[in-house]
Amino acid sequence: MIMSTSDSHQINRLLTALRWSQPRLAAYVGVSQQTISRWIVSGKISSAPAQRLLDQLESDLAAGRIVADAAEPSTAVQAQGFASAHGGA
């Protein structure tokens, strides 16, 4: 899957809006920091579940369900995000 320009900007918007680092976003999505960096530089993403997680994170931020500069994502939050992206509860 190739990200459109707006999708590439989505990662930067999230990093800025949440005041998260690349490693923090990577922990939430379940990928390495290098993967986040590669997505930003290349504009390409090979993971539909990761894209769904980014979309959900952006939606949660817009709805006020997550606040900027929140504590490091907990294991429970990461698991919930992963489950949501993979069609789980």
C-alpha cells in the first residue's frame, strides 16, 4: 500500500499534535522507530493494520479520547490498539 501525501503528513500531524516522539508512536503502533522514520521519508506503508491504528489514533485525538503528551502508551493501550486494528474487541 502506498500512502498518499496526506497520509504521509498524518504521521507528522500525530507526532506534533500528541507531542510524541517517533519511538513513542512506534511503541503504540507496534513497529520500530526505524519503520516510522521510513514511512515519513518514503511515504510508503506496507501494513494496513498499522494504517488503521494511525487512523484510529487520529480519530481518538480529534474526539478528545486521548490528550497530547499523555503518558507513555501502556501495554493495555497498545494491546487495545492492536486488537482494534486487527478486528478484535
